[in-house]
Amino acid sequence: MRITMIGTGYVGLVSGACFSDFGHTVVCVDKDEAKIEALGRNVMPIFEPGLDDLVLRNVKAGQLSFTTDLAAGVKGADAVFIAVGTPSRRGDGHADLSYVFAAVREVAQAADTPIVIVTKSTVPVGTGDEVERIVTEAAPAKGIRVASNPEFLREGAAIEDFKRPDRIVCGTDDEGAREVLRGIYRPLSLNQASPILFTGRRTAEVIKYAANAFLATKITFINEMADLCEVAGADVQQVARGIGLDNRIGGKFLHAGPGYGGSCFPKDTLALLKTADDYGTPLRIVEAVVSVNDARKRAMGRKIIKALGGDARGKTVGVLGLTFKPNTDDMRDSPAIAIIQTLQDAGALVRAYDPEGAEQAKKMLSNVEFVEGPYAAAQGADAVALVTEWDAFRALDLSRLAGLMKQRILVDLRNIYPPEEAERAGFEYHGVGKGPV
């Protein structure tokens, strides 16, 4: 099939490349000329493992192309996916749908076949109805249909998630649109390992937000359990394993740490709350999740200060990891931002290292010394804080690390190292959810 992807951000680029790898002919459209020019040279605008090879292979095969010309990109398409940004709207936190609606208008006017317009962007419930109204107004005689197909991609594992999804959610009551979507996802449904769930459009839109809010709730729940464990003399990692082995709960997203961040959970939970308020149905649990998570990030900064004896003024903290999770360069709402700002507010000097996120971090953080490795971050430091669980930090030479430091304080916000291993290396160890007995 011929597919057009509007937007070459995280979702659009990964989805377009994967669709082309299935054998579909895909055109990715973006108004950013610099981005399209860079993609033509196989320079990716994001860091995602394996994406550059996937894009290059399919460009060479003639299955994938990039353009700034929307009209040309839409010509002859069977389906056009809208994968533009829906950031939090300034002032009220609602999802900003202006990019979605603008793209839909252009697509409807450019379409030369009865295409299916598919919203891939994360959008509040009812957005598909507005998209349909816009299409009817802009191109009433073209027979364009509207569907919802939310994405469930994890940064750092997006290609694997796209090719081996738990499920594919398609929201439409139009049988013609269903047939197009069945054809597009046929390569994934051949062995029935990835079921396609067809729902109404509004239901599909709610599914996306509900999934993200539930996962954010699991993260926030185990973080609160970690706080209890610290004062009660329990081990949150064993607690997480004990409850995660219950198949009604499951072990994923039960890793205590400094709180969630990234491009999805913070903005989507906030947008869900605003949508619920509009419908007069407040979501108290999600409200608590957002509030607790926001507070936790600065609390982790205070945890480091407490490890320094309660006074961080003039002391140096080496921060290992800046991105909100490993295997991405995404700094959006990363816990590291609030942690570093808390340390700086207390008078600490911050030296930081991240394998991929430093360039993005430099745009968001000031008065931070960025270095080229974990041992450089530890040189002369009073404390080292492990903030992001990159593989590069999982097997550090702790004795070497300790030997470089002024004070041997290790604050492990991801519980990467067993306390006894760190203590053998000479560290005073502070984990998350591991209280003294």
C-alpha cells in the first residue's frame, strides 16, 4: 500500500520507517527543510537504536522517501497518518491540536483519492470527530474517511515495539477504513501474535491516554512504596518483585527511581486531567499521580543534599545520566533537570555526563560542567548521583570511581548497585527504598 506520514518526529519517523520495512511504499512529509535535508543524508533528528540502518535500507530499496511537498506526498496515497506534535498548550495544559488540524486541512485539500486519514498523534477524546468535520468542510466530495490509530512506542525500544506490539488499536466504525488498516497491518497479524483491536474512534482515543496514565500510576505507586521502605527498614526491590510476580499486577514499570519524565507521560496525564475536567468527571487518582511525581523530582535532589550532610554549598556533585531514560537523547521533563536545579539552588556545583543527551541538556541547563565520561564526572567530587540507568553505568569500576572523589558518597537513584558492593569499594551508599534495619 501507499502510505503518507505527516511529521518526521519520533512517532512519524519510526512508524514510517517500519511501515516501509513491511513492504509498503512510504512518503514522510515535514515542513522543516533542514530536517528533510538531513534525512536525505541519513542523519537522524533523534537518537533511537537501529533507526539509521532501518531508514537507509528502505531508502535504498525505494520504499521510503522524504519531502517537504505535502501535496506531492499525499498524491496516490491509500492512507495518510497524522503524526505531528500535540504539546501541552501554554496556560492551561490542554493538548495543543493546532498542528493536527492544520495538517488535516492541507491533506484534505491535496488528496486525489478517497484516502483514510489516520490520527497517529496522541489526541484527546473527540478529536476524530473534529477532524471529520474539518474534512467534510474542506473536501466534501472526496469520500475521505477518518480513523484513530494510537501508538504505543517506548523510546529506546521503538522499532521492536512497532514490529512486535502487544496489540494494534484501530478506532473506526467505517468498514472501508477498517479494510485499509487491516491491509496496512497485515504483516503483523499473519501469525496472530499481534491482535488488532477494532473499536470506535473515541474509544481508541481514550485507550491511549488510559494506558499512559495507568503506567504512570504504577511508577508513582512503587516510588511511594520506596519512601515507606526507607523509613520502615524494608527493600523496595524485593517488594516490587513480590507484587510483580502476581500476574494480575506484573513486574513492568515497578522500578523505584526519581520519577517519570519524557515526551509522553507528563503531557498526556495533564491533558487527560484537562479533558476529564471539561467533561465534568475529575480523575482523582491521576491528579495525585501528577502531583506526587512532580514533587518527587526535587525530593531526589534533596536526598542528595541530605547524603552530603544537609549542606551542599560549595560541594561538587557528579551526575551520571541526564535523559529521562536510557537509549534516547530525550531530555523532556527528565528528572535530572529538577534534581540539578535543586542542587544548584542549594549552592552545589554540578558536573554531568550522559552518553547521548548532553547536547540537548546544554539547551536546558545552565552553569553545569559537561564532561566526557563517568570517571571525569567523579573527579574531585563530593558525591556521585546515578540518575539514568544507561548500560554504560551498570559495570563501573567502583574502586576507581571512589579513588577519584573527594568524599566517597554514592547516591544510586536507580538501585543499579547492591549496597554491599558499593560499600566494599569504600562508598557511603544511598539507594532508593532501601532503609536501615
